[in-house]
Amino acid sequence: MACPYMGGGELTHRVTFMEGGEESQQGVNKVEMGFGQTYPEYLQLDKILTAQKLKSEADGQRVDDEHLFIVIHQAHELWFKQIIFDLDIVRKLLNNTIVDETKTLKIVSGLDRIVKILSLLTEQITLLDTMSPLDFVDFRKYLTPASGFQSLQFRVLENKLGVKQERRIKYNAQHYKNVFNDEDLKALNTTEEEKSLLTLIESWLERTPGLKSTSEDEGFWIKYENSVNRYLSDLAKQAADPSNTEEIARQLTAEYHKTSDAFQSILDPRQHEQHIRNGNRLLSHDATKGAMMIYFYRDMPRFSQPYQILTFLMDIDSLFTKWRYNHVLLVQRMLGAKQGTGGSSGYMYLRSTVSDRYKVFLDLFNLSTWLIPREYIPMLSPRMVKTLSEHSNLSHSQSSESE
């Protein structure tokens, strides 16, 4: 297929494209304004396609698989750059007191693209499985002390998403920043000082309309608490039903107590705060309540896009976890229990990163803990139904209807 190319100026170069597997001359294209460039000039292919320098070849002992190894990692860095680019746009749109409907559509689109890129990367890394461990051993000596741990963009991406510093696994018993030079450290420090996507999403969720009580409406959360108590009461009655056998009664009673304890951990703000201090939760209590309200009423027009946003955030976490897992399997296959080229414990270190410690939106995954059957979901007031049915201004702030 011919590549669509939009240049500028009077383009007098004859550009050759591949179509249907055969070359076809496109002729001379003339554009009215700007300066014309050829396809390779515009993409600076002279820089990109000459950046694959095989160390084994320079040493007179070329290992063919080193070429694939370099291309895969260079492609990763380009995709990291694109993710960071799109993530910065999303963060900028969220960094406002009011996020209107046109902006949430752009946020959804940006997150969708990030998800698609990460999906591509989870598959792309598996291409390295086509490389034999023996061939990898042949050129691995040229990598030392290089390590993927030294990828500045990957660390920048983690910080911009919201990976907490205290949740990171130590690398060779040292801080992750120790492998970077002073200039890179400035960039990393900046990303730690900026508002992460997690922080911005938290503030956005705290402003969910209809969440808090007003003079005209008791608000979602009070209604939710009443519904939970009704649900738990029904569970207790089921457990106490005299027609139950002893074994069934025992199981139902145990289920009731576990369910009750789980709901108390979200209904009681103090318990929620303790979970945050323990590192088990990351979002504030109000943000968690906002996310739950969006989940319950995602069919309402004004919550449709917010629900998509929450879904994409979980997709991002899921795909990062899958990428890390694929990386772990790859390293185990290539290195076994050997030490990593950067001096890490290799497989053992990477395996430790495939955990909830690196999930930025862990709380969204755990929302299912506090969902209740549909018949218990509280009904919204007519005023709130009207508010959530409007498309005109998805401010996701406490609008006049909910103040």
C-alpha cells in the first residue's frame, strides 16, 4: 500500500513507494507552500536505519541475532517516547478544575492509543523468543554493563503514571536513580515533582457529581451505605434460615462475616486511611467513592466516558504487568539464574516486579470487592437522573445540580 505523505512546498523530488510488493513511480508531486522533502528525508531514515551497530560484527565475530536484539529495544524506546507524548497530553487535560465533555473525549482517545501501543509492546517483546539462548550468549558479553534498568524513558513513564517511590523494588540494594547521570537525574526529579496521572485521576474522581449530600439530595454515598446494610442484613437472614443444614449454615455465616468485614473497610473512612498507610490502597476515600458511583451508573450518559477512562486505566496496568511477565520469561529462558548484565540478580529481580507494587490503579481493580447485586443499587433522585443524562458539559465537578 502506498504511504500517504503530506509534505509542504514545491515538491520536485521523485519519491518511490512500494505498492503490492512492486515499485511504482508516483511521478512529480507539486505542493503550493513550504519546502519539499523526500520520504527518507522527512523521517530522517539516514539516522534511524544506520543506528544498528553490531558490536559482535565490529569485533570480527558477527552474531546475527544481535541485530534483532538492537532493533527490538530501539523500537521499544520509540514507543515509550510516543506513550510519554500522549500521556503528557492526557495529564494536561486532566490538570484542570473543570474537565468538559470535549476534553474527556480526547482523554479517552489518548488512553485508548496508549493501551493499543502497550498491547503491541507485549507482543513485540516475544519476538526475542525467536533468538536462541546460545546465540544470545555469544554476544551478551558486549552488553555489559548495559541494562534495561538504565532506560530513562521507562522510569520517566513509570513516574508520570504514578508508580510510588516507596513501592519500588530495590535494584542491587540501591535506589533506582543511582544508575543515571546528573542530567538524567534532573529529568527524573522533575517527573517526581509533577502531578502524576494517578494524582490527577484522584482529584478528578473526588469531584464526581452527585457524590456528596446536598440540601436537596442526600447523595450517592449515604444511599449506598443504606443499600449495603440492607444487603448484609439479607445475607445474615439467609445464614440464619432454620432450613439450612449445619454445613450450609456454617458456610453462609462465614461468608456473611467476610463480606461484612470487606464492606466495613470501605464504609469506615478510618479503615480506608489505614489501608492507605499500609500501602494496600492508593486512592483517597472520596476518589474511591467517585469511582464506585461511576461503576454503578456507567449507563448514564455523563458517566459513559468516565467509565471508559477507568477501564483504560486498568488496561494500562494489566498490559504493563503482562509486558513485565513476558520480560521475566524471556530473561529466564535466555539467562536462567545468571546475573543480569547491569549487575542485578536478573530473573529473580524482574520476577519481583510482577506484583501489585507496580500497579498504579490497583484500587480500580479492587472495586469489585464492594459491588452489590443490581437489586440493591440505590435509585438516583429525579434531579440527579436529569443531571447525569445531560451531555452538554461533562465538567465532572460539583456542578450547580449537585451543590
